[in-house]
Amino acid sequence: MSLYVYRITVDKYPTDDGKPFDRQHPQLWMDIVHNHLEVGADDNPEWVPDHLEEWMYLWNDDPYASADEGPRIGKTVYDNDNRPMLKVPILRRRHWMSRLTAEGIVQGLRDWGCEVRLERCLLENWEEVR
């Protein structure tokens, strides 16, 4: 067990409105995926990572595929036909007992251009409360 609890804080999202990736309109993500596959990544916002395919579902036509089997850890974004397109990094909770897990989430957010802090606090004495 870790002697620390780790806290992740996102100070700034690089999106135009400053909102988290999972609060963006699905059309934005459809355009980004389309640009990446068809037009070229140069048409995407500069905060979209060059290695977007690591976050994309490339097997959309597989009827047996599950949205839970996708790439990376994040929230799945669906297209208009309710097929999974990609996952976007999110911060579902702020506190972690595992340093490696917290560092992985921080790295994913930083890859997408977020300003993120990872802090830790020493766990001193545990006391029984019940």
C-alpha cells in the first residue's frame, strides 16, 4: 500500500471554451476524427495529439466489438450512428492511492495539452472510525 494519497488537479483545458474534453459537442470529435483520417491532422486544433490513433476505435464496423475494449483510458465518444469513435482523457475523480495510475492519467491529460498538477500527501496515522 502507498504511504501517500495523490491528487490530480487540471488547471486549464486547451479547448476553445476551456471546458473538459468530455463536455465538448460530439460534432467537434467527429470533425477531428474525420480530419485525422481523411483530410490530415493539420486541420485539427493544435492541442489534438499527433498520435490520435492511440485514442481511436479503428474497428467501428465490427458488430462484436464492445465500447469497453477501446484504446487508452478515458470517456468514449460516439458518432451519430452511436458507434464508438475515440476516447478522450477525463478526470473522473481527483484522489488516487496508486502513484503509477495517477501519473498515467496526468500524462494522458498533458498529451492533450492540459495544464495539470500532481500532488501528494503523506498518510499519517489511520484511526478506526467505525
